[in-house]
Amino acid sequence: MTEIRFYHLQRTSLERALPVLLEKTLERGWRAVVVARSAERVESLNGLLWTYRSDGFLPHGSKEDGNAALQPVWLTDSDENPNSANVLFLTDGAVSENVEMFDLCCELFDDNDVETVSAARGRWSAHLKTGHHLTYWQQNQSGGWEKKAEANETA
């Protein structure tokens, strides 16, 4: 069963949190798919991952780059896993009907967007009914993450 983590962005923007989480993913030898809600957002994230650090970048690609199977991080606005990723990142309220294709699904949602927070709560309930292992993470004062809730229930 897929582990699903809900990351509640309260102190940091997606643009600051996502690269750090992707770095940790790659450090573990995993591959990732990042799903955004639009092609424009994919393009924005693509640029971000090239420039977010002055001393490096995250290896990644999108439909514009091609060669999905070769990309350790794939950025998309589609519900897909073309690089055989272990980890799925859902951003900006994007959803997936295929979380079971991944070992881990990370839903990142912005505290400043009431609709996204409400939708994330609804997805928590829906995933709980399907038996996935769920964890809820909040940012602490230092910008790190603290696990605030954990649930696992079978249908």
C-alpha cells in the first residue's frame, strides 16, 4: 500500500519546500514525478529547479525536454509515471487516480489557499478509506517538518 504524506506549507512557499524534498528523494536513490495543475506551472517549476541554488541544480525534465525514462525527476501536468518513479509529488491541488503506482505520494498544499486546504482534508478522508498509510506534516519554527498525525485504516 502506498504511503501518503500531506505537507502543510505554513511558513515556506512551494518554491522553497519542493526542491529540498526532491533533494532528499534523490539522495535516497529514488526517482520522482511532480504533478502541477497546468503546463504553465510545470514550466515555472522547471525554471525553478535550474536556478533555486547558486551552487547546483536538480536533474529533471518535462515533456519539453523529452526522454522521460532518463529523468530522475519528471515534471508534468498529467497523471503519469513515465520515468518509473518511486515518489509522486502533487502540488497546487493536483490530484492523481494512480497513487498505487508509487511507494510514496507527497501532497504539498499551501495554507494561504483555503480551497486547497479543504480539498486536502477531503483527500485525507478518501485515502484513509482505501487503507493507505497516511501522515500529516506541519512546518516547525525552524522551517523543518514535524509529523503531527498518522492514520491507517482499512476499507
